[in-house]
Amino acid sequence: CFTGEGVAAKLYQRILPVIDETKVELIQMQFIERETFKKHIDNLMEEYEIKAIAGTVDVEYQNIPFFSVYDIFDDEKLNVLKRIASDEVAIDTIVHSLSGVITSVDSLQKLILMLQKTVHQIQTDMHIIVEPGVDAGIMIHLAFLVDALIKGEEARTFPNLAEYVKTHRLEIDVVRTNFMLIERAYRVTIPEAEVAHVTQMFLENEIK
């Protein structure tokens, strides 16, 4: 950070909740001069895999993603940083773990990619960021849901559904709207109870 510890501390407080500290270390550095800073980065790269740089001075170096102060205080951009830093579970890993289990779709890869896009878009539309790792959990849940609906299996119920829908009308609408693409692609209808379950997953795992 070029402007001193005040802004650096605010960036730190904003980034810390969205990373998994057991896997990622957040290092604060003072920016004095560009070349000196790059040398610091080189030294760190001997010990760490640097996922991203955030700060007040744009440092384009070694193709490391850079996030400005404005980015860090923009939920959508912060969500991108979270995904970069948290080593979001790779699509291939999810596809491999579900192959042989989910059998009703022609291309499991296509389904998971669509679900990933949906999960990201719901967070953008709701203006929320969920805890690291939750994205993949919701995608896997939705993959099983689509599989069950195609096979005609009985859907779950949701306790006090009407009351929950009334209380969370806006969030329910966001989820339902984003589900339309999946419903059209796989010729299924996602029941209101399942829309409520997924809405609840997002809201209960939101980083406050």
C-alpha cells in the first residue's frame, strides 16, 4: 500500500473474511518504489505462490492479478478475488467425483459449467459473497437435484415454505430467475421448496 497503513488496514479487514486462512496467507507490504516492490515480490515468489496483489498502486508484474481499492470494495470484484485466492474446486475435480453417480445427462461437464455460472450469477445478483468452498457445495447439490428431477424422483419439502418465501421474496426471485436457464436446458421444473432450500444455502453462508 502506497498511502500508508490506514488504507492497507481497511483492505486487509475487507479481504480477510473471504479467504481460507488455513490455505492462504495475507501479507501486508509497504509500497515505497516500484522496482523495490517488484524485488520484494520476487523474494516472496521463492517461498509462496502469489495468487493476487491488492493495493492503491497498480502493479502489473509476472501476470499476477491486481485488485485496486475500488475493486476490493466492490462485492463482485471481491468475489473474483475470493475465487482466485481460495483455489476454487476445479470443474474437472467435480466432474470426476460425480461421474458414474450422475447418469441422466449427456455431458456432466456441460451441466457443471452451467451450474458454476448460475452460482456465480446468483451471488452477483444478490450482492453477496458466500464462504470459501460453499460455491462448490451448492453446485454439487444442484447437480444431484437436476439428476433427481430428470429421473422423476420425489422432491423434498421445506418447513414453513409460504412464510419463508414471503420473508425472502427478493432473494427467492433471484434464485428462481437464474434457475430458468437450467430448467430450459434440461426440461425440468425446479419446485418452490428446492428454490427455498438453495436460497437458504446462499443466505446462511453469506460473509457478513
